[in-house]
Amino acid sequence: MLQQVNGHSSGSDAQGGGSLRKDLQKFLSGEAPLHQLDDLTKVNPVTLETVLRCLQARYAADTFYTNAGCTLVALNPFKPIPQLYSTALMREYHAAPQPQKLKPHIFTVGEQTYRNVKSLIEPVNQSIIVSGESGAGKTWTSRCLMKFYAVVAASPTSWESHKIAERIEQRILNSNPVMEAFGNACTLRNNNSSRFGKFIQLQLNRAQQMTGAAVQTYLLEKTRVACQASSERNFHIFYQVLAGLLHLGNIRFADSEDEAQPCQLMGDAKCSIRTSASLLQLPEDPLLETLQIRTIRAGRQQQVFRKPCSRAECDTRRDCLAKLVYARLFDWLVSVINSSICADPDSWTTFIGLLDVYGFESFPNNSLEQLCINYANEKLQQHFVAHYLKAQQEEYTVEGLEWSFVNYQDNQTCLDLIEGSPISICSLINEECRLNRPSSATQLQTRIERALAGNPCLGHNKLSQEPSFIVVHYAGPVQYHTAGLVEKNKDPVPPELNRLLQQSWDPLLKVLFPTDPEEQPSGQSRAPVLTVVSKFKASLEQLLQVLHSTTPHYIRCIKPNSQGQAHIFLQEQVLSQLEACGLVETIHISAAGFPIRISHHNFVERYELLRRLRARTSSGPHSPSPDERHSEGSPCTEAATLQPLLQDILHTLPALSQAAATLGDPAEATPAPVCCGRTKVFMTDSMLELLEHGRAQVLEQCARCIQRGWRQHWHRKQERQRQAAVLIQAAIRSWLTRKHVQRLHTAATVIKRAWKRWRIGMAFLASKELDGVEEKHVSPVPLSTGSCLLPQTQSSLLAAIIRLWPLGLVLANASVGVQGFRRKLVVWACLQLPTGSHSSYKVQTAQEQAGITSIRALPQGSVKFHCRKSPLPYADICPEPSPYSVTGFNQILLERHSLGHV
């Protein structure tokens, strides 16, 4: 047992704990700081002391959430922390690929349940059990989870779905203050203690979008309306709104001296009954008469007898009237809330349940309410034990797995004491209610002690002056007083009270107490009256059936101190809560066990893709295909067929581990433990992550293969279309080119024909200008002394030139052609110069001297040239001049020859 509170040793058991502390200090010296351990399963060894130190270190570092295997431990900070529950943080946990790798948070649990619903793995429906002592923060946790689901369970693309989610969110969140006002009260341990159980069902459609919600309540503490314990208060609503029920509590009756006469009112009680009747809109006299006199029907004739009530009976009927009205009002309030947020049954397929129940209670004076509350906590603890401890160990044994059993705290003995058959505390209390005699507290205590003396969970306080018995719960012993226990269990509702309330003129009371026309008079058909314990047990069994049909998740709320102050961590109080919830056993079983269990069929169906990662060899065993597997009929054949597939999948685990280590995660280099049982595969969370990672890789490869094939098909299609387009374009370009060439050829032909006509016309004009020049045969001219005679070849050439003088003139002005002496002869022949002395003349060509001359004699003054416009279409357009081409005969006449006489 830990003997340290807030760091101060108590002095007892110092030697026994000294060696353990030394070992722990030696171990923890090489480990990471305690506040950095986000999972209590990483604390080694897992003891109450080390777990307590880790929680205290994290609480001091303002880290209030810690994983404990399959359970989340939530420490109440007792101070507002807005950034810890912001919408941005909700979206961060929702968008994270692996939320479990983020810091522990209630949003991690919420996201895990939401993804389980989306995966459609049975059981699809999810439930979150939020447990803890009163004031540990259960209501706040449930409120934050509802806010989280309202944010993430809305379609990001559909505006209508987003508005529906917002509307449901606002209505659920707005209903919380109303329900807390009518159902919460100030107790010794908590200023806002829930005095009723609440199961909220968040309804999701096939697209996992929130479409509605439903609220179911359990065991409202109606007795608080009539009386409260010392230093406690009534429901919050009575301190905000003054209703007629409070005035009923001011009605006091005096003892009657004559039993035949009704009890009279005390003091100013008449004013209170007048006010109550006015507020409840009831007739005053019938109200008072109903409280004072009871009606009895007896005999076969159903004769009616009126008997005055005693003072105690009057007080009981007064309290019964107040509790009846308040209970009906609370149920009506819940129904109104459900009608505004509940969706059509056809519009939702799955749900996520949030169970917020009262925590374990132990007060100085405990009665029927505490017995029912602690009974519910015992059932929920058994559900937790059965689901995570007992069921796991039994399943390991059935599956043939070697498993080191862990001693866990089984509370079945306590449940047998409370609800067992044929004799239990509940059965004895119900039997006392059925007996037609007054019940005695001492007599009830004696019957319980005699009938259940052999149960080790039943105790007795010999020092107690009041009749009582002790029940040793899983969270500790609680003493229950038997006084008033039977009367509270009866919860009698006289029929005349119902008939009285049906006469009210108030519209709300008319709804709460409708008149049934088929109602038979009392006594004609007496149905068995259900006691409070029977009703609560039935509703609790219904709740447990819902929980058993879902995948449960647990959040353990811990209260660091009973004062509700921040930064105070009282180890003794936290230690008692850890022992109460069996947290250490949970850590042991979760750390050493296999929390993931998947059937062979589902495992092969989901992870058969991993066989692609294994290199197939011809020598290996043949694994049947899925078609062959489904064609088999018997279960034995199917199991034998699944075994090779399982082995193929499990053989891929080393490759997956190596791939994970290659990617930079050395923690996953070591293969995580996995065991194959007779019908299921058992694995840890890390192995599940590894398999999911490998499956994602295979799916990615398949997606890439599909994309590659599609791209090849698309590119081939595009190439064929491109080639067809090229052929079409080539054909069109060829046709356009041919048409263009044909047009050019036609235009060239027209230009050529016009050019020929123009050339002929120009030649005709040139001949007319030269009409004054007569061609004469050039006679031989004697050469001057010193000159040599022309050879015979030059004479013949000169004769040819004379005959073709226009061509000679052209050649003389050309830049290429006849050179030197031959050029001069051509000029002499064209100009008909005397050949006697050629040295007396000097010929200059257009390339030698600029100037405009004519073939005639040098003009005197300015020279004007006249030509008529040619009738040809293109006669006025000259082709592009070229330095080596003749530009036309008109230009010949305008050549710039300068003839100088030497």
C-alpha cells in the first residue's frame, strides 16, 4: 500500500517500500520523464505507485489525459482550458492519418468510434461509457464528445447536411442546461451532480453523417424534491423558477386527536395550500381532501370507504404528489427534447452511444438511491471486466493460446448479494413491499442478515445505533440505512392523486395527466405494482443489452481532490479511485494481451491483398482462389482452406516489418506479436497498424497499376487520334498547296502572255523612235598610221554586229559579255562611226560615266521623251530591277551615254 500523500511519507511500512522505491528510482533514472509517458502500460513495473507518480507528473505538467491500454484516464483540471477543446483541435484529430499517435485526448476516443462506424466492421454501433465519481467531470466529457461528433459528422461538401448537423448540435447542446437544471443538484461532493442517468444516442445515416439524436434517462432522484440531506440542495430549477411544488412542501399537518377525523393544517399551511392550488390550477378543497383522506374499495361489490389519514400518511401523500408531478414533468421534458432532435427511423442506420451515469456514491446516510446507483456501477464494472479481462482470458483458453492469467477483481459475488436469485437484497425489499403490513427497519435488517449471512460481501456495523447493513462493493464498503427503504421502494401513487391532477385547468398538467376514457375503477383489474428497484433493474438490463450489442470504449474520470481546486493532487483520493475502477488490472491485461481479435474469414477477406507482397514460387503450396474457397460447402473444409491463406498472409509480416524499419520507424522493425487461434487471429494495436500500412501499400500499387493501364490506353488512343489528325491535315495541306500552285501557274501564264505582248509593243515603239536612222553598210575606213589592220575574223564579226545593232547596243551596256576591243567595235557599229581612225573618238559606257544621252547627236538643251501609254494591262508595271538583267527597251533609249570627241 502506498504510504505517501503529496510527497510526504506517513512513516508506516517504510522498510517494505524502501527496496521497491530504490528499484523504481534505478529503473526510472534511465527512462524518459514520467510526464512524457502518454500510456500507463509503458510504466515498468506496473504498480499503483508508479502509475500514481506518472499521473501526478502529467497533472503537474497540465497534461490531463493518459492512455491506460484500452482505457482513457481523464483527470479533472478544475479550471477552464479553452484551447484544449477548440474546434481547430477537433479537426486536427479528425484529419490525422493515425490519431492514436497524437497526444491522448477524448477526441482520440471519439475519432476511433467514428472511424469504426465508417469501417462497417461488426459490431458497427459504438458506445462510450464515461464513469467516475461524482464531480470527476463525466458530464463535461460527454458534452465535449457531443460537440466533437457534431463537428466531424457533417458533410464538408453538402451545405444542407452541414446545416442539419449544426441544428442538431445546437439543440443537443442547448438541451444540456435545461436537463441539468431539472436533473442536477448540489451534493456534498459536487456542486453540479447529475441525479439521473443519461444515455445519448447519436444517429448516423449511411454516409456517416449525423441526422438526429435520442436521450434516454434512468432513475431520476425524485425524493430530492421532498427532502434533501444535510448541506445538500434541491434541483437547480427550484432556485431559478418558483413553481407550485415548493409551496406543497410548506404544507404541515398536525396530529388528529380523533382517528375518525382528518388531520388539520398547522400555522399558515392554509395559505400555502391555497397558493399551490392556484399555481397548479386545482380546486382547493379537493386538493386538501385528497391529502387528508384516502379511498378504499373492498368486497365483491367494490364498496367505497373513506378513511382519514394519519399525519405520516398525509405527509407521504403530499410528498408523493410533488414527486409525481416533477417526475412526469421531467419525462415530458425529455420527450420534447427527443421530438426536436430525433430523426426518422428510416433515415439512420448506425449510432454512437454516450453513457453518462452517476458515479459510485458513499455518504454518511445512504438509502435506496445510493443502493441503486452503486448497483448500476457494479453492473457496469462487471461489463468492463467481462469485456476486457474475463472475456479475453477465457477466449485465449478457448482458442488454444498460451496465456499468463492475471488476477482480476471479479464482483459477481457482490452482484449476487444485490440481485441474485432466489434470495437477495432486492428480492427481500420487494417482498417487504408486497406484504400487507407495516414495515420495520429493524425487522428488514434482521431478515437480510439471516438470509444472506453466507455471502462474504455482506457486513454489519455493530457500533451503529441505527438499523443498517454493509455491502462491500468493488470500490469499497458502503453502509445502507434500512429506515424508509421499503417506503421509497414502494413509491406509492394513490389513484385519487391521479384523478385530482386530471382535473387541473393548467394546459401542461393536462398533457402530463391525460384523462383515459377506458380507465377502469380501482380494484376491478389490479395489475402488479412495479417497485422502484424492479423498474430500475429492468431499465438497467435494457441498457446493458444495448451495450453488449456495441463496441464499447471506456473513459475513466478521476477527481484529483474533493475540494474542486486546481493544481492540487491528493494521492490518497486518486489511489482509492484507481483501485475502485480496477485500472491496474486493466493496464496489465492490455499491455500483455491481444486487444485486437479478428475471425479467420474476416482476416483473410481484408488482408488477402498482402499475398501480393510475397514472391510466388512454384514449389510453394497451392493456395485456393477466392472462387474455389466460396465453392466449398462445409465449415471444416472452409477452415482447412483458410489455413494456407492465413499462413501466406502471416509470412508477409517480416517483409512489412523491414519495410517499416526502412521508412525510418525503428520501433516497428521488430515484428509485433500475433497469434493464430482456432477461429480468430489475435494481435496487438501495433500489428494492426502494420497490416493496415501494408494493405494500404498494396492498394496503392493496385491503384497505380490501374492508373498506368488507363494512361497507356489513353495515350494510345491519343496517338491514334493524333495520327489520324496528321493524315487529315496532310491531305488538306496537299490539296490546298495544289490549288495554290494551280492559281500561281495560271497567274504566271497570264503575266507571261502579257509580258510578251508588252515586249513586242516596246520593240515597236523603239523602232519608231529610230525611224531617222538608216542602216547603211559600213565601208572600210583606212586606218591611221601606226594602227594595225583588223583581222578577217573581226571583219566578219563586225558585219554580224552591224546587222544586229540593237542587240549589240544591249551587249555594249551590259556589265558582262563582250570585253575590251570587241565592245568598242560593237559601239562603233551601232553608232555607224567611221572606221578610219577610231582613236579620234572616245566611248564611255553607263558604268563609266553618269549622264543621259541618246543614240542621236548630243542634244542642245533639255531633252524630253514622249511615249504613248500602252494598252496592255501590265505595260506600266516594271519587273523588279536586277543589277545583271536588262530592264527594257525604253531604258535602252535612256541610257546615260556620254560621247566625247577626242
